[in-house]
Amino acid sequence: MRRRNRVALVGVAAALALALAACGSGGIKDTTTASGKKCGDLNIAVNPWTGYESDAYVVGDIATTKLGCNVSYQNVKEEVGWQGMSSGTIDTILENWGHPDLVKKYVDQQKTVVDAGQTGNQGIIGWYVPPWMAAKYPDITDWKNLNKYASMFKTSESGGKGQLLDGDPSYVTNDEALVKNLHLNYQVVVGGSEAALIQSFRSAEKNKTPLLAYFYEPDWFFSEMKLVKVNLPKYTDGCDADAAKVACDYPPYNLNKLISKKFADSGSPAVDLIKNFHWTNDDQNLVSTYIAQDKMKPADAAQKWIDANPDKVAAWLK
Amino acid sequence: MTVQVLARPVNKEAEPPTERAKNRHTMPLLGAVIVVWVVGWLIFRNHDTLVLSFQQQTDFHKWINDLRDNIQASAQHNWFFHGVIGKITTFFNWLVEQIQHLFSLPAFPRPVPQVGWLGVLVLLGWVGYAVAGARSAILVLVTVFLFGILGAWQDSVDTLIITLIAVAICVIIGLPLGIAMARNKLVSTLVTPVLDTMQTMPAFAYLAPLALIFGIGASSAVVCTLIYALPPLVRITEHGIRSVPATTLEAAGSLGVTKRQLLRQVQIPMAKRTIVVGINQCTMAALSMATIAAFVSSPGLGQDVEQALQNLDVGGSAVYGFAIVIIAIMLDRTTTAASERSEKQSAARVASVGGPGVMLVTVVLEHLPRWASEETKGRRPLPSKAFRRGILGIGLVVVAISIWLSRQYLSLASFPKSLDFGTDISNKVSDFSDWFVNLAEPVTNAFKNVVTYGLLNPLQSLLGESPFWLIAPVILALALILGGWRALAVSVVCEAIIFGTGLWHDTMVTLTMTLVATVLVMLVAVVLGVSMGRSRRADTIIRPVLDTFQTIPPFVYLVPALALFGPTRFTAIVAAIAYGVPIATKLVADGIRGVAPTTVEAARASGITRWQMIRKVQLPMAREALLLSTNQGILYVLSMVVIGGLVGGGSLGYIVVSGFSQDQLFGKGLAAGIAITALGVMLDRIARYTAARHGRA
């Protein structure tokens, strides 16, 4: 039967390929490692915003070139990354925004995730308006005046109310609850991504159209446009304890790093690198600008920053 | 859970009279129901709409969350999750990783994979020749080389790996299952509803539970691809075995063959052609799912498209979308050519897969491009066996040398950067799209506003602001009038399920978007379909475009739609139209062409105008095809509207996406998945029973 022959032939081919694979690798040299310790695999979660990409690729690049790790980047949402650390498919999250519920679940109860210290970045989440609006309506930065301006923010999506544009569905947000509990005549509409938010701000500033949107720092976009934050009722400790009853601003975040317990115990030199990794908002924004504005590939952007900042890198490696 | 589902109040008094609706009464009855609805809406607006705000959860949602926590907690030691599922997960992850190291990922500590790009290229070309012949081999070589040119080498190869592993498993499970179903009524009755559900359930709905069980990564990707790609193979296999003529079986039976011999020597060989068509359909479905699997961190091109969506990178999405399209063309043509080769008599042609025959067997049979099954003109005789053997043998030596070379030289191992034009192309496309979006903004905005304010918002307020106790019986009444008792029965169950998920209002919003998009899809489909059905030339121009649109995986559409219309419900609708139009158009065209030529001739002889011909003769005669095309249109649109949750589509799709990425919303997301499935089944059944009752004039 011809079919059987064909199957046999494919089999022979595969066997041959494998046989060839077994013999020497010729002119291609193995990656050499600088340090004595073996690093092995390092799976870094990459969450969907540019600032995070900067963290991930700078650490990943150093781990590859200086420690000889076999780095792979996993594009996942925040909570999926936590889940991945718990199940062992992900080794580290390099920029964590709070998530007290997950800390309780994975760090305190399951003990599958370990805190690896702060990144040095200060995180702010809030509602922002484009600069032209803040100039024209100076009192808009007080949340008490938002209802006065609600009709300006109407869109086809907001059902007759003012529109509050949100980001990626996975981002940390209390916005729906805030609108409800502060009795604001607004409707949360989801933009879907950081790029969608930035695009909306750009077109709002260019066309002088009103926009109220969720945004955050550190973010490279502030170097292009000085967004103005709307002040919500002041954050006090514990005022955001019940997600459905929140009526205060977002807390200031000291962003931190996380590693899985399994990875922490593995003795990989990358564990120390991640623990030592510490930089400023400006550092991160610089790399992010390379990526988002200069359209460099994340790995190239990271390399550029690493080459320009040997001292900082050396401090993380000691 | 069951208690909650059954606790739905039934409003018997609001249901229409129970006698079976006669065709000629349909229109007045429909009108009456709609009048009652609108009046009720005017009086009771915004009462009992069952709105559940985003952060609110029902007990059912919390119960799923608890269940999830228990599963996660027990996953470490439970025999089932740790022992069985854990082993499966580890196995798939290991398998994919091994193959990746062989072909696509650096095989640490080597800086490159075991087999470099040249080796992969020549090897795949050789496989193409072995299974499908010289022309396919050339197609494979060109396509695979383009992976590198597009700067998407690794991800393209990864996509191929995931797709082919899933197809291999599909064949291992699907063929025996299909054969068993063809031979045993009981198996068929038991399995068919499961296949129905697998096909109606939008892929998005089962990603989260799968990721929970199989973890994120290759393993989940393989499993979800499997779920999506298996049904077409099973169904077509069953269909193929069943279609072996009874006379043939009797003849064989009279020769005294055993059942086993009958299967192996008569049924399978005779159904072989159809089975290969099934494998073709399965492969195409697997490819389209392998992209969506990016949401569970599947390696491959899906990741790139998702990144492009996140960064509003139209150029990137175009490049990676194109890579997916050429993979689809390659797989489709190669499997089709393989099936033609497997046919001894070269005169026979593939029974058109899109034909209503197979179509009616399935709920959503992926109706995929059929370039290759278009008349193969002037088929050349196949080369002799000895000649082929010779070529294959020489080819093998070439493969071996290429692999060896690709292991020796870096430029043959990793695709040279100087040949990588991906970034250039992507930047050009992005520039063009920026320019175009800027230029078209006033027009697109006006269009968006017309549809949103004129159609979407009014309908949404009618559906979303009506009290549930009004809208539920209205839907049931419509189901009864259109589809009869069976449609009513299914709708009752589905409504009860939707009610039980606690997401009634969101389901109504999703339903609105689905209906609006379906109306627009049918408008386009009828216009295009009629012109295709009436003119060969129109057909040859439009069909390839439709084929291309069908090969593009659903969420690639979102990127340009998002660039043009911003994050709105309308964006989701536009993407849904792009996704639903090709299948609907083809079915309409088939229907128009199927109108008996004698009827058309007779009408023409009576001297009617072209417009009268379309309106009075061709469209009414093609009613069955129109209904079928609406049915398919609805299901395609629904699956896309759900994915539209990613770009501001809101409602159920957004809840599914959020449930996927936010811990405390897991239960709600899963409930939304259930609601979507129930909505899909309900719409599908109403449409199918309507087609069955009103299809034949």
C-alpha cells in the first residue's frame, strides 16, 4: 500500500533528522555563561503595559547575557501570572500593583509565592484629564465638580451619562464602585488597553474634545503629555477594604517584585538579580519611551539602557 | 445551582395561544407580539431589568469562586487533579517543548534550535511532496520561506506545531468516534448533543476553566484547540461512513464478509475521501483556535496579534495576520491535494463541503476556503510510482544535507536579519493606516453614530430596559411563532439557564449587538450573494476575497476595526460583520444558484425585469438558503461579539474577559460563558426550526 510506504518514509526522515541532530553542532557555539553557577530556565511574566515590559526585558536581558539563563517571556494578565507562579509555569512577576487579596491567598495561605522586595517605582492610579481641559476648566480637578461637567463627557457608549474611560479589563480598578458611591453621573466604558487610553488622550488634546480616563504613573506618556489628575476623596488606610463600597482615591503603591517559592528555593543566581533589581520611575520611563515612542523592540530598548547604565546593572549583580 | 435555575417565574398568561401557527398568520402574530412588547416597554420601562453592576456578584458566582479555590487547593495532592490531569498537562507541555527545541526555540545551551531554518524549510517541503505532490511542495516551500521574510519565523513554526499536535490527537480520537457513531445509533444519539454544545459554545467561554485545570501554556492551548477542532472531524467521518451506498453494503454482505472486514475493506476505503475532507476542516478549525489560545499563553502567532491589539499596532496585526493566512492556505491546499491524491479515479471531485448536505448535518461547520476544490482543470496524470519513489529518496538526501548544513552555519540556523522585512512592512502599513484613519475619521464617526443612535441604542433600550417578565415571554412567543413547539421548549430551558446565571441584563445587551450585527450581515450577504449567484464573473471576483476573510482568525479583525472606530460596541459589531459576511454570502449565493434554471427561464420568458426576477423569483425560491445563512450568520456574529468584549464591546464578552484576568470575577466570568452558550443555543435552535418550518415554500 502506498499510504503505508509514505508513513514509513516520513518515519525514516524523522529518524534521519534526529540522527543528524545527534552529531556535532559544528560552527555554532554554545552560549557561554559568565558566572559559575548554573541558571537554567527563567520564566518572566509580562503584564500588558509598557512600563512592565521595560522591567521584564531589562531583567531578562541581564539574566541572559550575564547569568546565562534561558529566559522566556510569558504575556499574561496580572492575576494569571499569580496563578502561574502558584502552579509553577511562571517564576517571577516584576511589577506588582498591590493585590492584597492575592497576597493573602498565595503568599499567606498557599505559601507558593514570595515577596522579592520593591522595584523602587512609586505607582499612582487615578482619573486624568488632558491638559487643555485643566487649563480651561481649572475646577475640574476636584471630584465634587465632576457632575457639573458630566454632560460634556457624553458619548455614544455612555448611555446619556458622562463617560469615564477605563483601560484593560485586567487592570486594578475601583471605578464602577467609585462612580456609584460618589453619586457621579458617569458611566464606565472600557477602552481595552494602555494604547487605547493613550490614543484617546492624544486625539482629545489635538481636537480639544473632553475626556476623563483612568491612567497611572509611572508611564512614559507623561513625557509627551502632562495629564492632570482629578482629586478624589483622600485615601485613608482601609477605606478600600470592601471593593463594592469604595468611596476614596486609590492608595499610593510601592510596586514590588514577586517570585514563586519553587524558584526562590532553586538556588538560581537569577533570584538574587531579581531581589536586587531596583530603579526609579525615570529609568523605567526612559526604557518605555524607547519601546512605545521610538518603536524599538523591547529587547533592544533594554539593551540600550543597560549599555548606558553599567553602574546600576553592576549593583544588581553583586 | 439547579434550584436557582428552576426558580425562574413562569408567566404562562403572557404566552400566546397554543395552537400551531399557520404560515399565513405568522406576520400578523409577530406584529401583535411586538406591539405588546413596545407598549409594555413604554409603561414598565426600567423596572425589574435585573441589572447587575460590574463588581456585584450573585451567590452562584461566589459558589463557582469557592469551587475554583477548592480545586486549586486540592490540585497539589488530589489523585484526579494531581495524578491524572497533572500528568496530561505535564506530558503536553513536555511534548510541545521538545518539538519547539527541535524546530523553533533555542535548544539551550545552543543559541539556536536543533534544526535551523533551512532544515525546517526543506523538511516541510519534502513532507508536502510526500503527502500531496509537487505543487503542494512548492507552495509549502514558499510559505515557510515567507515566515522568515515576515520576521515571524519562530512564532509561525510554533503555531504550526500546536495546530499539528492538536490535529494528530483529533485524528486519534475523532476517527474511531466518528466510525462508532456511524455504526451505532446509541453512540450517535449520545455524542451528537455534546458535539452541538462544543460547537455552539464560543471558544472564549471555555478558556478560563481550561486554564484553571490545565494551567496556562501549551497544554491548555492543545486541549482547547482540540475541543474546537474535534467536532467537524467526527461529524464528517460519521457522515462519510453513513453515505456509503446501501447497495454496496448489501453486495458486500452477500459475499459473506464480517462486520470488521466490511468496515476495513469497504466502508473506510469508500469514505476515505470524505474523511480527508474532515481532516481538512479539522485542521483549519485547529489553526483558528490556536490563535485564540494566545489568551492562555499558547506559543505562536496569536501572541503577536494580541500584542498588536494591545498596542493598537495595525501594521503588526497585518503582518502577523498575513502569516496566519498563508499558513491557512498552505494547510488547506495541502490537505485538499492529499485527499485528491487519495482518490483512485481522478474524475471524482470533492463533494462541495459547503453544500447544504453537510451543512445541515452540523451546527457550525466551518465553511472554509476551497480554492483547491474548485475545478482542477486538465488534471495531469500522476507520476509513476517508481518515479515518485526516486524523487522521495533523492529528496530525503537533500533534507539530510540541509539539516546538517543548518546545524553548521549560523546564517542557515537562524533566519538572517537582512532578509527580515517584517518591521518594514509593518511600519509602512501603520503609516498608511494612520493616514487613512485621520482622513476617514469624520466619515467613520458619522457612520458609527448613525448605526449607534439609529439602531443600536433604541434596540438596546427596548431589550435592556424592558422588565425581564415582559421580555422573557416575548422571546418565547417569537420562538413559538417562528419555530414552533420545539423552538419554544429549547427557549424555555435556555432562558431559565440565563436567568440562573444572574446575567439577564448583560445577555440582553449582547443579544442586541448580535441582532444588529446579524441584520447588517444579512443585508451585505444578500446583496453580494445575489450578484454572485446570478453572475459567474461576480463570483470569481468576490469568492477569493471571501475566502481570504474566512481564513483570518477572528480577533485579527479587531485591530483595524479598533483603529477606525475606537473602543465602542460598534467596533465589535464591525468585526462581527467582517467575520459573518463570508459564510452568509456563500450560502446565499449557493441558494440563488440552486434555483432551478427552468423556473428562471420560464420567468424570463414572461418578460419580467431583472429586479422583479430577484425579488419575486430568485429570493423566494432560495428561502431555505437564506434562513440557513441567517442561522450561520447569527452564530458567527455571536462568537465575534463576545470577543468584542476586548475592545469596548461590553456586556457578556467583557465579563468573560475580566473573569479570565481578575481573581474575584472568575465565577462571574464563567457564568457569562454559560449565558453566552445558552443564548447561542437558543438563537441557533429558533433559526433552525424556523428554517425547517418555513424553508420550503
